[in-house]
Amino acid sequence: MYSRKLPYLLLLPSALFLCVFFLYPFVLVAWQAFVTDTGELTSEYFMEMATHWKFNTALINTLLLALAVVPFQIVLALYMATLVNGMKRGRDLILYIWTIPLGISDLAAGIIWLAIFEQTGFLNSFMQSLGFIEEPIGFLGYQNKGTIFVAIMLAEIWRATAIVLVILVAGMGLIPKEYYEAAEVFGASRWKQFTRITLPMLKPSLQTAMILRVILAFEVFAVVVALGGTNLPVLMGEIYTWQYDLRDSSVAAAYALVVLAISIGFTLLIMWGLRTPKGARV
Amino acid sequence: MIVRKSLLTLALAAGLSALGASAASAEVLFWSTQGNTVEESQAMRDQVLSGFEAGADFQGSESGPWITRIEAELQAGSGKIGVLGSLHGSFISLSDGLADLSDMDTTGVNSTFLELGKLGTDEQKYIPWMQATYIMAANKKALEHLPDGADVMALTYDQLIDWAKNMADATGSNKFGFPAGPKGLKHRFFQGYLYPSYTNSMVSQFRSPEAEEAWNKFKELWSYTNPGSTNFSFMQEQLLTDEVWVAFDHTARLADAFNQRPDDFIGFPAPAGPTGRGFMPVVVGIGVPSTAPDMEGAKELISYLSQPETQIATLRATNFFPVVDVELPDDMPPAVQLSGAAIAAMSGADDANPGLLPVGLGDLGGKFNAVYVDSFERIVLGGQDVREVLDDQADTLRALMEEAGAPCWAPDVASDGPCPVE
Amino acid sequence: MSHKTQVNGTVNGQSTWHRYLFTGSVIMLCLWVLVPIYLLLVNTFSAPEAVSAFPKKAFPDINTESVEFFIKYSGVAQALWSSIKVATVTMILSISLGAPAGYALSRFDFTGKETFRVLVLMTRAFPLPLLALPLAVMYIKVGLDDSVLGLALVHTMLALPFAVLITYSLFSGIPIELEEAAWTLGCNRLQAFVKVIFPLVLPGIAASAIFAFVISWNEVFAAAVLTIEHRTLPAFLLQGLGNAPLHLKFAGGAVLVLPALLFIFLVRKYLFSMWGIANR
């Protein structure tokens, strides 16, 4: 039947593309994590990874960072999107300014925030000129894991909230205005309109934004290295270390599969948590 | 729809130029992890390689892409890279893919380094290209805090600790800096400086009582070390910002400080311990992958790079010293003069105890380095018990040496079979 | 319109308070975004000595030494051109592959739907640097190595999840009744799509095209491995930026950021005309 084949036809180009450019190299890489040089199946590499003294720290740091950054970003972007929504003039300019970090790579973001937080950086200069401190503070010193963590959080929130914002603004634009007008008629407060109309109607966009952000958050690396040095190992950093310094692509592949597994796990969780029941769709 | 039309034209143009690309270059592609910063690359192209008649295309790269690209070319069996330039350590794991350069004329090239370039095989896997070493640098403001009786050109580790303490007491902040950041080369410090100075060994005495003392000394030094050190990879930056006054680093990574403010800084030898003044060279080599499109051209480029004039031009461009016998002209930049004096004092010292770079480790070179870095992170940063960590890491080290079957190298006494970890 | 009703109600005191909160938040958030960029520019336009000086000045004496270095740096123009080509091809490829998939996901229930969604996301959840090796081997064998198209294909892989998911949520937001109405008026599926749905989602599609562009623009690792003659700007400049002296690090960062800002500025009409829908 025409319309039963149609979805598959529409998916075909991208599916074929993914098979050649993603699945094929992916299988080759993932294979290394399970099979020895002589071709035997082994769990040796996963054991080596899991028993390495840095593994747990890296895993926990990665998860903590994602959990600290992503929910904050979603709330902030929601707030920013409603502000934009309520704007009469200057909306284009404000949106442009708020989406500027879209164009900034993580490497550049790391450079920028290092200039702020380092001992001779802008934050210390600022506080000293105001007389808050006598001597510059070493925010990023190895004993200050807490400040390092906060600095990385701020940099990540600064860098990657724009993408959530754009997705949410686009989603909000699609909510029919009649809903709000009706709510207005019944005298619903603005908070009520937000929780009863905006949030439920925004579910698909929220889902998209959260999934993308969570996945990218698990691969956080450049900003962490710029600000944290070696103090805050994360999974992605361990992948680089095993692949390029320790020259062991099997263990690196095992790490990468862990990143993949937690990404898929969280994706499914978000898909399930923010599912749109059938029939409830607009 | 004008926009879409012009986009299409762009895409077409892009596709077409992609097709035309492969025929273009006959230049030798020089793929290097050294000289990869924008400034150095510019200097490599304009001042070093411009004299090479056949033409060379210098492409600097970080080590990740560098390894990935050459591995891909070796696996695919064909490629574009003509000459590889990198640290001794990066060549180790590529050994099988490197062409034999034994037939090249290497008169005048440092023979110890040439031997290293064989990577424990019978073939000349790479030709030494340039060298550096680790020295210390100090802001002249620090000199007044030197402990009594200490000669800055012949320091001991104990005096360095006192000095760091004096500076911390006087200024209220820790003024000693150590490149423990992600790109810092700290493993070489432990392998080539700390261990030889305390145990006269790099491998066999790894868990000895002397090694325990060495780590405890280092912990003491660390308590007067700038806590930002875990972010420092290029001590020239912190020397220039005055964040630190005294630092240990690679000559090329101190050069900027020396060159920008030559009157404010001095260079001096690494300190000595009970078993002498341990130090170690950094060797950068040039090799040819077996997949090089133009083997002859690649070899010509290597000969060109080994000429004395080219070596001097390279020194100006990258701050790495020549590996062939050359007279340095008098007009060298301040960094060369300041670090040159420190190197001369270090290698000429009565208690000099030079070590060699690891050889014969194959793919395990990185894991060998990790033993030292992990020990540092666990003992010094993690505050774990020295004895326990050393025992634990010694097991790893022993397994590595046995797997690689690598015999001992200086300063360890030569061994039959794998270097034992006692 | 909702925002109208919100702005209208400024008669009583609570709303004045609301308006202050509103304006205050907007200003704070603008500063939050702009101040770090400004600081980057401060360091970029300072003399090398001033970059490492302490305390730092908020208003530097303008010095263009570091910037000039990059402008004169040979190969920048060519790398810039490569970047634009790669990013443009990426943009076209990712939309033409992603939008049909997004439409299918939003309009049909079929077996394998969830599998496909997860598969698309996996491309982002698996670290690209590890994939670069087998991809490079494949490219060398089939002759895609060091080509604009080859790199653009890899970047398309990175941009595809964005393209699929964004278009998916765009299509999901458009009531199916609109399409059904068009069908009953005699349009077939394609006509209904072209005449009714497409104009509505075009701005959103433009937005996801912009993502594709930016993703390609900022990608470094694959570009550094897969291109040599056709190096893109970030791969060309960032190789070794980490090892560069401080003042060049900042100037390099700025050189990288500015074209992207300019691009977003030039296409902001598309990015924000998503708003056109809201005011329909």
C-alpha cells in the first residue's frame, strides 16, 4: 500500500547514509572492544577499563556534570523563551544576542572562560579592583575541585543553552494562540497558562532539546580540559588518553561504548518520560 | 529562491574542486606534531622549508589527528604523507610502518640519538631531527630568596624545596610552578630527573626505599608549588604573568618567557639528589612511512633537514636544538643563549647523571609513561599512601616490561631479558 | 495574541513590578552572554604583554598586533573558503536527508520507528575521533580522502540528528487536520505538503540548516584527519592553538568566533522568522 511504504521511502536516504558513514565504521571500532588480536571473544578490555583507578571518577564526574548542567539549561532556556515570547519590540535583537553562543565551539569557549577564571584572569582583576580581595585567588587550583566544577558548569551553561533556546522558541511558536485566548477568557493566571498550555504543548520540543543536550553533555571534554586540567577526569578525556597516549584502542572503544550506553539509556528515559500519548497530539 | 540557487552553485563548485584536488601537489607532505603552533608553522614554512627546492608542504597537527591519519594511511596501504616528524615516543608504536633509512648519510648526527632511532630493531626507523631537554627557569626577583649557601647553577632538591618555601613565606603565595597540566610533559620529569637523582634508576628501583624518599621529597616540594600547576602545560605563560617565579619545563616551553623579557629571567640546571643530577633529552625524529608516495623526495627532504644551516634555521623557528655538530652563530635569540647556558652547566656538572629515553617498549610506551603519571596523581594529588601506590604501580610496570621484553637502559644497569622491577 | 494580553495588563502595581523583573532579566541575560565575548575581544585587541599582565584592564589600549598576525598568516583565506564550502554542502546534505525522515517520524506509525530515532542519535553519542580512523581508511580506498565532499559527509553525520529531530518536532507541531483539510479539498499528499506544510516549516528548516552550518564550522578533529589541502579554518588554526602563546590563543579564538557570529547575524531573519508562524 502506498502510505505504508511511504515512511520507509522517506527514511531510506538517511538510513542508507547512516549505514555507510556511521554503522560501518562504528561496528569496526566497537568490535575491537570485544575481540582480541587473535580473534577470540573477550571481556578483558571491559575489565581493564572498569578496574582502572580512574574509571569510577570519570564516570561519576561525567554524570554529575550532565545532571548539574542540563536541567539548569532547560529551565533557563524555558525562562528565556517565555521572555522572548512576551516581548513587543527588539525581539529579533535579543534573540540574536542570546543565540550568539551557538556559533562558538567548545574549544573557543574553553579559552574564553579560562581567561576569566585563571589566577591572573578577569574575575580576579575585577574583584581586586573593587577591593574585595587583596591577593588573586586560585579558583582552578587542584584543591578547589568545587570551584573548578562550578566554573565548568557556568562555561557549559553559557556555551550550550542557546541550542535549547532555539528549539524551544521554535516549539512555542507552533502553539496555537487560540488556546491562550481561551485561557484568558476563563481568567487563567499566566503561571497557569504556562503549566497547563505551554508546557504540555511543548513536550515534543522539550524532548528533542533534552535528548540532544544530554547526549552532548556526556561527551563534554574541551571545556573540562581547559578549566579543570587533569583535576576532573571525564569519560571523553579517558577515551582520548587510551586511544592516543596509551595506544590501546580496545579499551578506548570499551569506554566509548559506555558513553554510548548511558546516552541511549538516558535517551530512552527521556523519550518515555516526555512521551506524547496517542490521540493527545494536536 | 535566489538564495537556493546560489547555494546550489556553491555546492557544485565545491564538488568540482574536490574532484580536481588529487592531481595537484607534487610537494612532499611533511606531517608533524612539532612546530604545530601558528607562529612556528609560519616560521617552518617561510624560514626553514623555503630553501628546499623540490618543495615541501608543512602541516602541523596535534598528536591525536597525527596518529589517526598515519595509521589510516598505513592500513589503507597508500597515502599522501611523505615525511613524519614527531617525538621519539610517537614513533615507537609506528615502528612496523616505517621505511628503513639505514642507507642515508648520517655523518655528524649525534650517535646516541641515531641508536634511539632504531627503536630496538636493526633498521634505522627515524633520523634524529632536533632535541631539547628540561631545565629550570627563574624570575630574577626569586634569587634573593635563595637559601643560604645555595648556588643556583648547582642546586639540590633539598635546596629547591627550601627556596620554594622561602618564596611562599615571603610572598604569601606559592611561586614554584610545575607543568602538571593535561599537555604538560611531567612523566619525563619523574622518569629522567627525580628517579635517577634518588635511585640511579628509572625502572628497576621503582619501588625501592630510595624511590619512596624521592616521592616524599616531591610531595614536600608540591606543598610549596602553585596549586594551579595542574592546569599548567607551558610554564612560559605563568612565568610571564608572574604567577610563578621558579619553574621546571622543556626548553621550548620556556622560550617565550626568555625571548619576551630576557633581562628578567635566568635559566639554570635541574637540581641534584643523592645519586647525582638526573636529566634526560627530548628527541624529535623524522621518519618516512612505508606508504610515502615519493620515497626519494621524502629522503631528500630528510637530508635537507639534517644540514647544519637548516638545523640552525629550525632552532630559530621552533626553539629546539640541533642534533648535528654545528657552530651556533652569535646572533641567536635570547632563549637559545639562556637555555644553552643552563644545558651546558647541567651536562657538564660533576654529578651529571644523564638518562636515556625508553626503548624497546613498542605499543606500550604510553602505558609506561602512565605508570609514572598515575603514581604522581595518586600520591601527590590524591594523597594516597606512597608505599601502597608504588607496590601497586610496580606490578603494572613489571607486567609491562615483561610483555614488551625490553632490557634496561641508562641509568639502569643493562640486563639480559626484560628489565626487572625489584 | 498572548504577548499582547501580557503587555496590555500594565495598569496595576503588580504588573509594573513584573515589567521591571522582565526588563531586568532580559538585560542580565544579555550581559551574561555578551560579557565573556567582550572579554575575549579585550584580550584579542591587547598587546601581548597586556594579555599576561595583572590586574587586567576592562578597557584595553587597542593593539592589533595579534590580529594582524592572523590576517597575514598564509593560508587563512584558503582555509576560510574551504570551511564555507564544506559547511554549505553539509547544510544542503543534512536537510535533504533529514527533513524527509523528520516528516516520516512525525506523521506515521510504523515498525522500526523508535529504532531509527535511536540510530540517528547514536551518531552523536559515539565519539567521532574513534570513528575517524576507519572512515579515513575507507576514504583513502575510495578516493574521497582530502575532498570537500568527503568531509561534508562526515559533518552531515554530525548534523543529521539535529536536522531529523528539529524537523520532527516542527512537523509534529503542525496539526494533521491542516493536511487533512487540504486532502479533502482535492490535494494529493505531495501537493498538500508543498502548498500547506512546507511554507509553515520553512523557517524552522532554515534554522536547522543553520545548525548544520555551525556544527560543520566548529568541527576540528575529523577535519584535521580527513583534509590536508582542503583544511577547514578551525582545523587549520586550532592545530597547535593549545600550544600557542597566550595572546595568539585569544586572537585565534576570536578569529574563529567572529565569522560564525557574522553568519548567524546574516541569516538571523531565517532563524527568527520562525516567529512568523506565531503571528499568523
